[in-house]
Amino acid sequence: MSKFKKKKGGDLPAVNTASLPDIVFMLLFFFMVATVMRENTLKIENKLPNADQVEKLEKKDLVMYIYAGKPSSNYKKMGTEARIQLNDDFASVDEIAAFIASERASKREELVPFLTTSLKVDKEANMGLVGDIKQELRKVNALKINYAAIPGDVSKNNQ
Amino acid sequence: MAKRSAPEVNAGSMADIAFLLLIFFLVTTTMEKDSGITRKLPPMEESEEDVIIKQKNIFTVLINNKDQLLVEDEIMELEDLRTAAVAFLDNGGDGSCDYCNGVRDESSSDNPDKAIISLKNLRETSYAQYISVQNELVGAYNELRNKRALQLGPSSGFRDMNFIEMQKKYKDVKWPGNKTKLKEVIDRIKLEYPQKLSEVQEQ
């Protein structure tokens, strides 16, 4: 009966991979928990400046993001001057008021005073644009702002 | 053939499925790094009557188009700004500030409560330089507050804790210490060294 042929003796036994799914699942869960889906697709370059006196933004859901920077390589037709991006698209300065209003409307009323505006501005941008944004924010009384910056030494800013 | 156990589901492809998901999350993950310098903008309605501030209580910092600094009408490098700001804030010219360690120069600020830093920038100033300057000025305030925290802390039972750590501990839910007491110390330091930073953009 050669039906149940015995294996040749010389073979190394295969490594047991039964626990591989477990390991992969562990990694998977880690990344699932740690993941924050990007809310906006950036159409601008957004290299944040460095600063060493930064504070962490505490409540993610109470933050409104305003991006600014020059259009990225895919959007060259928009020019090379720094632009504002709100949600998923380019915007002009006077659209900020409407944006803030809609953000406020989407939050519970008692949380509105705690909303912070995070300005994610590319370090290449100049202050004219930032000044305009700030002026606009003052008009709608969104006074808590945060200049987004990466923890690091300020000397890196000038490179 | 009466009893046949159900055939086992082949779980060999489980790893593949898990890998697919894993790669998806790996790609979409952005480890969030939401940090920055928090500021408060002044409200829109300007008060009618002009507040009279003595010139010696104002520390003017001007950043020009070429990102150069003019501090109190003198050209200065960014590295020296923090020291200059600390010296100005901690001066204590009128002698009412008993915790100040400054030189008590009559021609500089009266006390930290009256001292105002005025930051002016032009439209062409780069944002990077502006943030650098903001950072140095906030750093100056933090330096003074840290120093004060190390003096005040031990008497309230918070030994070897600077201001930044105090604030961190205060926000930390797991910290076991006395939070009301800590809050008192933090508020006192904030009152002693208030952040008075005014920002102007010149056209």
C-alpha cells in the first residue's frame, strides 16, 4: 500500500504560520485605533513652521481648520500666490465668515464658545494673507486661534 | 455515513485579508501632530477712549519685508530677542514688583502687569519669521513663569515643577495631586506675569 507514502526524512518541517493572522490582526487593530482619517484633501503646499513653545490642541472635535499656502503642483493653474483652502477647495478671504458660521452650526450650541481656529499656514506664505484671515476672524468673533506649528527649533524655519 | 462533522472553513486566506486591511490603514494613517502657538485675537469693537500707555512700558518689535527685526528702534538678531524681552518684562522699574529679578531701570517697564509687547509686521513679512518671533516672545513669558513657578511651588507642595509642567499636570486626568491648589498657583503666576502681546499689521 503506497497510498500513505511517508515523507522523505531529509525535509525541514515547515514553519508554523498559524499565528501569523493573529500578529497581523494585532497590528491592524493598532493602526485602526491610531488612525485619524484626513478630513481634507490638501490642494496647497502645507509645510508648517517649527516652534518650541507649542501647546497641544486638546479637543480635536472643537477645532476648525483653515489652510493656506501656495497651490500644489497639481493646481498650478491657480497661480503661485498663496491661497486659502477651506474644507476641500480654494476659497477667498470673504468666504471665511460663512465657513465659520457653518462650522458653528454643526456643533452643539454650548460648545460654540470653546471652538478654536487652527491656522495651518505654509511657512513660505507671507503675513499679508494671514493678517487678512485674522481680520476676518475678528469680524465673526472667532477669537481663539492657534498657529499650527511642528515642535522643533525655530532656526529650521529659515532653511 | 450517519454523522459527519461539518467541514472546517479554510482559514488560510485570513492572513491575506488581514494584510489587506492592515495596508489600507497603514496608508491612510496620519499620526496627528496638532500643536501650535495659541493666541487670542482682540475683539472687533474698539473702545472709544484711548488708553494712555507710557512709551517706556511698550516693547516694540517690528519685522520688516526682509524679515529683519527692529526691537526698540535697534536692529536685533532673532537669537537675542528672548533675552531682551525677558529683561524688559522682568525689569520692575517702579519697585511695586517684589518678585522681579530685573535691573529696575527707571527708563524701562514699570512692572510685568504694565509691560506690553507690541509686535508689528508688514504684509510681506514671511510667516516663518513671524512664527519664530511669536515663539521667542512666548518663550520669554514662559521663561519668567517657569522661574516663578519654581519659587512658588515648594510652599504649596509642588516641588521642582515649572509652569509648563504645572499646566500639563493640571490637564492630566490621571495626576493624583491636589488640583485646586495647583490651579491657585497657576492663576497666581498668570496674574503676576500676564501675557500682554499686541499685534499690528501695517499696510
